[in-house]
Amino acid sequence: MNCRIGVISGDGIGPEIVREARKVLDRVAERYGHSFVYKELLLGGASIDVHGVPLTEETIEQAKACDAVLMGSIGGDAKTSPWYQLEPSRRPEAGLLGIRKALNLFANLRPAYLYEELRAACPLREDISAAGFDMLIMRELTGGLYFGARKTEEVDGVLTAVDTLSYNEHEIRRIAKRAFDIAMKRRKKVCSVDKANVLDSSRLWRRIVEEVAEDYPEVELSHMYVDNCAMQLVLHPAQFDVILTENMFGDILSDEASMVTGSIGMLSSASLNDTKFGLYEPSHGSAPDIAGQDRANPIATILSAAMMLRYTFDLDREADAVEAAVRQVLKEGFRTGDILSEGCTYTTTTQMGDLIADRI
Ligand code: IPM
Ligand code: MG
């Protein structure tokens, strides 16, 4: 298969982890007879440095011309980086939100899985982690608070800031369908997370999710308030299969879910629209404190590349091979610093990429 892959190396540890993911993809191409052609795209701080803005029309057009985009991470240290002297709409994160919107990437899939081998890195009590967990957060990505009108102004001499949380029924329906579709391929459970005891947007969310559920009689639907969900994720994570939620709640809950897997350095993600196109990126940030030191964990990016093989290119066998190679390396005791525990072998970013590629 011939695949055109856009690559956003981005900022901080981005270039290092993307380099390792490409190493793994190149091994897949060699082993299974595919051709992956990469096109470097600028986004975030790297784009600000060249063009003065975090996202250009050129990047959007180049991304659209690719079958999929693999991304590292964007952003810098908000205290020290000059990017954060710019007004909010010109900072690195605005570029990421802009490309999500421009490419209509409304469905963000964030799997959180506890590897048997990483149980020691899981911060939960042993009697909780013993049950293991395997969940997928389906986060709405192009609506809600992130994209509603916002302003800061003086009202009667008092500084006042407003952000708007709005969802229409179409936005809710299309993400709910995605959650139910994927639940059908998993354990057939959807837990829809909202704050329907307070918010109108959540009450509409619940109503539309219930409507969609009628088309999926085999899927068991439950509803949970977001505050309770935050608690349940650390109390009884094994109960979850698919968690369906809006943009802001999904942002927060996915960080929490990733941390209970042992490290946010393990969590991949896919952002999809209604075509086969996808933007694949780790759920973690750019970790500027360890950038360029060969210390970052490339596994989340490598697993994101596996998601790309699976969801955009339908290369399930190849995706399975990447995931199996990751598991194998963990089984053999190799660990980057973030997941290191007693008796394991410390590996650098580069070594981790080599080890995984070698096992494909
Ligand atoms: C994420 C990140 C982004 C988000 C930031 C960088 C804007 O935290 O992908 O979860 O909030 O969506
Ligand atoms: Mg986040």
C-alpha cells in the first residue's frame, strides 16, 4: 500500500518521539511491503518561529493532501518561552485547536489500558489495579467550551471573562454514534459522562445519547456525572469500556485515565472526521523540561502510529504487530525513565524505538 503521511514533529520532545515512531513505521513498511512517504508539516511553536503564527493555510492544505497525519507534541514552557508572550490566539495551542477544527476532527479516541507489565508503575492500590482495565475515552473534539465565543471585558468597572459551552444535537449525535459503533467492537458498554444535574448542554447531551442508543440495542448504556466519573476512575477503573464525553470533560478525564495506566507517556490517540483521514498524536504534551535529552517515552507516539495503521489504512495485521512489539519490549523489562521500576533496564528514547522496531 502507498501511504502519504503528514508529519508534525512539533515542539519540545516532539521531534524525538516522532523520529522513533517513523523508525517503527519504516520497519513495518519493509516487513510488509508498503511504501510510506512522509511530508513534514509545521504547527505550533515550530510554525510561529518560521511564520509568526501557529497554523498556516499551507499546513492545512498540506495536511488535507495527506492520507493521515502523525504528530508529536506542540507547545513550550509557558513561563519562559517567548511563544507565550503572544496573544492567546497566536500561541502554539491555538494552532492545534485550529487544525482540529479545520479538518473537522470531531472524534478523539483515547484508549487507556493497564499493561500487566506496568502494574508496578500504576499509582493505584494493588487490590484495585489487580482487576486491570481497558477503556476507551471517546472525546468530542471540535465543540463545547473550546470553541464557544469568549471574551474578557470590563463590566461596570469589573474585569469579567466569559467562555461559552454550547452543543447542538447534530454534534452530539455524530460523536455518540462513533462511541456506540466502537463499543460494538469491544465489550458493548457505553458510559456517557456529563453534568446533567447542572448544565443545559449536558441535559441535551443525555437526551440525544439516549436517542442514538435506541439504534444499538446490544450496547448497554449508562450515564455518569463527571465528578463521580473522576472518582470512579481511581476507585474502580475496571468498570469502564467506552466513556463518551464532551470536549472539556474528555480533556480532564483522559489525563486522569492515562495516569492510572502508570504514565501519560503510554497513551495514544486518534482524532478522526467522517472520512478515513485521521490525526494521530500521543495524549501527552511536549515536556519541554526533558526535550532533546533522549529521555522521553516514545511509546505513546508509536502506539498512535499503530492506530493510524488500523483506522486510516485498515492495516490491522501491521497495527497488531506494532502493539505486540511494544508489549514484548515491556515484557523483556525495558523501560524509559517515566515507567522505570526495580529490576528493569533503563532505556533512552532512541533505544526504545530500536527495540520496538527490532521486534517487528
Ligand atoms: C490535549 C491537550 C490540548 C487540549 C491542549 C494542548 C490544547 O491538552 O490534547 O488533551 O486541551 O485538547
Ligand atoms: Mg489534555
